[in-house]
Amino acid sequence: MSDELFAKTPIPKAYMTLALPVVMSMVVLLVYNMVDTFFIALTGNTALIAGVSVCTPLFTLMLAFGDLFGLGGSSVIARLFGGGRKDDGRRLSIFCFYGAIAFGVVVMAVMLPLQEYVLNLLGAEGDVIPHAADYYFWLIAGAPFVIFSLVPTNLLRTAGCPKISMNASILGAVINIMLDPMLIFSLDLGAAGAAMATVIGYMCSDIYAVRYIHYHCEDLSLELPRLKIDRKEIQAIFSIGLAAAVTNFTQTLGIALTNRSLLPYGNDSIAVMGIVMKIIMIVALVVVGLSFGGQPLIGYNYGAKDRERMQNVISFALKVVVGTSALLAIVLTLFAEPVIRIFLSEPVLIDQGKEMLRWQLPAIIFMGVGLVLICTFQATGKSLPSLFLSLCRQGIIYAAALAILPVCFGYTGVIAAQLVADMVTALIAAGLYRICLPK
């Protein structure tokens, strides 16, 4: 790892050096999601589209499990590197790698028999069920590969190799895009084909990252015989990893709650919301990349006890994230109709999508503030405020908004709930920051 980059390089350059590869990875992931949605939408089968949309929380859940080891390990290891304890950081990386693999196998074994129950919980009904079941089986079967992928991509950034992390993500997404039309249409596998393409893409990404770490990255290790970790170190990783996992888990819960709230308005509403959420990712993934790209920089300087530099990094992160999210939200708002038309052709569904999109986009700005501060708490080992904020956005506050707003405003209340939840969460995050990390 380059100590020069983390400790002495001017903050804008250091931050963007770490963040831009993450953003590029997110953009490629965005392109994949758009192409994936495009191919599924080409079938013209709203039940298939709804089936894949219903299963979206499962994919987010896999990422949440990966965060236990990926972001949790990244936070602890970055602080160890900042304090000059590279050998300890390398030792903990072994636990993160193999712990994620073992956890993925357990998830697969537990969730495959629960398919019917989980799909019912997610809101799959009627002719949506067969498509959702196909997607579910293959995604869960590939859980070890999806969950493991979060570890090398996060730890490589912490080790000062963000470009390699980016390359791994790009490789997986490109393979995914190439396989989608073949599996969905040529082999007529539908939702199962989409899930299989996703899992194969992650497998290829994992192989690339593991090979690089084994041959070229001295700050991380895959040597299982050298694994040694005590209970306090495991607790330190999981206390932060749990908060990160809860962020993704509550996204899973939030999507499930949204789908169930839209059930009275028909499967078309669920299908349209699924497409709108894919479009929202245009902004959201860029914002996530900018927010989390600088996390190793914050953690390193906190570990090095350079509070002034750390505060300046956080200030720069907020300016970049808020400015970028606002600009992208405005652009997408102006071009809402042509973007929606890429995926939908029926005028009624297009109008419905435009309305959903224009309520969702402003929420991204407030989401950006929350993400930077959540990232800061994770990087500095502040597990309780990080966990609380993770529970708020699409958990406690979002559930409360979905319970209250539809009663007052009906359908509009459902699609406006996320904006209200993000505004409230951003205010809470700002208050916690002043209390937990005073200047």
C-alpha cells in the first residue's frame, strides 16, 4: 500500500484516485443492470419482469452478507495500516476471505429449501411465481461467489489497489452482459438465464481478484495456514460489517415493503417500479462509489491520528457527493420520458414511470449525505451510530413513512415515502456526526 497516497497526497487527488475506480466499477455495474433490464423487458412478459423485480431484494441480501466481511474487514484493516500494523492487517484479511466463502455456503444450504416461503414473503403471486422461482434458485445456488466478491473488491482498495478492484468488477459485468442474450433468448431460459449470467459473471470476477492477490498483493494474504484471529478482532470486524450489512439488508427490506405496498395497484405497478429503481441506479451507484471510494482514506488517517486531514477528507467527500447527485438528478428529471421509453412502450406505464421517477430522484441527494456520514462512522469504527443510521433509511423510518403516507395520500404516498425517509435520515446523520466526531 502506498503510504504516500493515504498520508501526504493532496486530498482531492488522493480521494479521487481511490474513488474514481469505484465509480467506474459502479458505472459498469449500472450498464449491466440497464442491459439486463433491457433484455428482460424485450420479452414483453410483465410477469417475468415482475418476477425478476420481486427477487431484487435477494441480490441485495447477498451483498449485505458480503459486507460483513468486505466492508467490516476493510474498516479494521485500513486503521491497522494507518497505525503501521501491516502484518496484523494481512493476517485479518485471511479471515475475511475464507469467512466469506464459508458463510456463502451456509446461506446457500439454508435458503434453497426456503424458496417457497421467501418468495411469498417478497410478494410473488400468481403467474409471477414460476419466473421468480427460476431466478431465486440460480441466484441462491451462486451465493458463495456473490458474497465472496465483496471481500477482494473492498480489501484491494484498502491495500491501495483500486484499479484492480475496478478491473475485477468490470470483468464480471462484461461477461454478464455477454451471457444475458444467449441465456435469456437463445437458450430460452428466461429469468433463470438472467440469474445464471449474474452468477457466472461473479465467478469470473472472483477468480481474477484472487489471482492478483496471490501473485502481486503483499498487503493481503490467502494463506489459510497463517490464519490467526482472536474474539476481539472478530468482534471489531463484525461490529462494522454488521452496520454495513444492515444498510444492504434494509434495502432488501425496503424493496420488499415497496412491492407489497404496490400490490393493491397491480403487478404492472411492481414491474414499473422495478424498472424505475434500475434507472435510479444511474445516480445511486455513482453516489455510492463516490461515498465509499474514500472510506480507506478516512480510516487510514483516523488510525494515524491525523484528525485535521480526516476532517478535510470528509468535507471534500460531502461537497463532491452532494454536487454530483444533484446534477445527475436534475439531468434525469429533465429526460425522464425518453429514459422510461427505453424500457416501456405503453403510454399509461410510461406516465406511471415518469411520476415514480420524479419522486425518487430528489431522495438521492439526501441519500448521498447519509452515505458519506455512514461511511465515516464505519471507517472510524463507530459501529453504533453506523448501525443506527443503517436501520433508518430503508428500515425504521422508511417503514414508518410507508405506514403513514399511503393512508394520507394513497398511491402518491407510496412512491414519495423514500424521499421523506432520506430527508429525515440525513438530518439524523448530521446530528450524530456532531456528537460522535466533533471537530
